[in-house]
Amino acid sequence: MSSIKQAVILAGGLGTRLRPLTYDTPKPMVNVNDRPFLEYLIELLRDNDIKDIVLCLGYLPEKVMQHFGDGSKFGVKITYSIGDVSFDTGKRLKLVEPFLDKTFLLMYCDNYWPMQIEKMLDVYQTKKSSALITVYTNKYGITKNNVLVDDDGYVIKYDKNREDPGLNGVEIGFMIVDKSVLGMIGDENCNFEEKIFPLLAGTRMMASYKTDHRYYSISTQEKLKITEEFFKPQKIMFLDRDGIINKRPPKADYVKKWSEFTFMPDAIEALKILKDNDFKIIVVTNQPGISRGLMTKSDLDEIHENLHLHLERNNTSVDAIYTCQHGWDENCECRKPNAGLFFQAANDFNIDLTKAFMIGDDERDLEAGSKAGCKSFLVSDDNSLLKIVKSLISTNME
């Protein structure tokens, strides 16, 4: 599989919705927890082995250039393209067209999403389209949708005004683009999305990479505050419940009441080590016994209330418990090996799942963790929960 090695970041606008922060500062240089937002984007690219970066600037370009220089101190190579502040995104891309690779990544300067470029590239190459856009599924309704994606994963409509009630996703940038697309722009000063997306949509020339992982933005001060929370350092550990915290019941049976809940021998010690090292612990567990009529939601709530109390008495805790209560054949998104529980937690706690860990005792746990983007581990007779936790702590993995 060929790789994407070059990224273009559109960073020339005035950032009017962020004023007064942008009166004297270009939008990508607005501080997020004492660092320019653009630093996070460049680190994301570097971590995905994309080290050739083209910055399309317009407003106060010298402030960006003075901070980043040639990019070497950030482990990348930066090329600058400076256009008039009045230039829209289409004209900025035409300025850099001669310097672009045949296939490149195109990004906005105000959106962050924990990208995994190889997964995106796999979809792009499978779909054989001229462009691939990342589409947030917007399951939690954080904004208005602006695209319609068909069942085959192709974009069939783009609505910049977000008025069509049938739209089913949000285009968030992080686009893989074939350079030939730029030939459709022409010489006029135009908006890239408004000009190109309608031409590609509905022709199977624009595919989508759909994601349930929330994206973060600095486009407004309200969004900036949420993004600051996201970038605060967090250590996140996801744990399965049965077989990890408590002994797994016999096959096709369930822990139906607290008296049937027996802790694994090393569970409490492992939890204490995680909490002592500032981990947030989130339990994600399938509990289809409710759907099968073998227990009630009240039974499950009582078990977890007692679990919290018992852990508290032993000077430890878990931060949250997410449960899938659907049956095996209900085709829900939350039952592992699906990753719905992870995305729910990520939305609630502003988590970057690509920097989180998952420990389970079943291949379905590994699959769910992988779908979420977590670094995942499987316990076994030779590799206990406690052993995995101690290894993670001793190697300072975050």
C-alpha cells in the first residue's frame, strides 16, 4: 500500500468567529492550553508519518512562520504559500498546485480529529475515487449535518447551508485528494468545497471515511473551550468486566445479582495501581442477560452500585461503567465486538481513543478496542490483568 506523505493545511482566513482572540493572532496560532492549536495538527501529521507540510497562509502569516520556521524543530518540513487575505480556499490550492504530490491530504486549520491515515488510505484505494472526505456520523448531534452518504460509502450530496433534513453526516476535513481534482477549480477565487464537492458528489468520485469518533474545533469560542478539555492530559484505561474484574460466569449464564459477583484475584490490586498512576478507568461490558429476560436493569444497577461501594471500601474506584444490554441478534452498535460503548465514553469524557488502552479476556474485546483505535491487550493464563498493568506502568506508556 502506498502512503500519503504530504499534507496541505488551509490556514489563511481571518477567523472572525473567534474575535477578539484573532484580532492580533491568526486562527491556527490561537492558544489551546498554552500551545498554538496548529502544533497539535502538525504533531498529528508527524505521528502518522506525514512530514511534508504545505501551509496556505493569508492573515498575519509572519506569526505562523516565526513560530514554526522550516518545521525542523517539530520533526517535519514546512513549505509556506502566502496569498492575499481575500483569497478563498480554491484559489489558495491553485497557488500550491505545482508543488503537490499526485495524492495528498487536505486539512482545515481549525479542526482536530485523531486520524489514522493508513485506515483512511485503505478505504480510498478500495473505493477508487478521486477524493475521500472524512465524515463524522454525528450520533450525538453536536452540530448540523452537511453531507449525505449512501449505503456504499459514497457521498451523494453536499449541502453547505445544512438545510436538507436527509443529511446523515458532517464533513470535517481530513481529505485524501487526487491532484487532478484541482483542475476543476479554474482561475476564479472560489471556495474549494462549494465548487468541487457538488461536482464529485453522486458520481462515485467522492468516497467517505465514516467515523464515530468526535472531532474538535476552535472555530468558535464555545468550541475552543471544549477542545481545551480534550487536549488536557488524560490516561484512559478501558476494561471489560466479566473475566477481568470479576470471575466470568459459565457460558450462556450471567452475573444476575451481587451475591454471584466474585472478584478476580488480582483485580483490586490492578485497579489500585491504575488509580495511583492517575488513570481514568472505564468499564465496557456486554450484558445481554437483560434482553434474554434472565435479569432486569435494576438487577444490573444494583450489582454496579455494590461494585462501586466495594471498591471505595478498598480505596480504589472505576470512573464509569458502560453497558450494552441488547441481545446477540439485535445488530446494535454498542455490543462488542462493535465499538459503540467506546465512542459513547469518548463523547462524554472528551477522550482521544487513539491514546487510550483496552484490556479484555475475549477476542471480541480486542476487536472492539481496535475499531475504537485503542491499544488493546488480552489477558491469558500467562498474561494476567495485573501483569499487563504493571508492564504498562513500568514502561511509562501513555
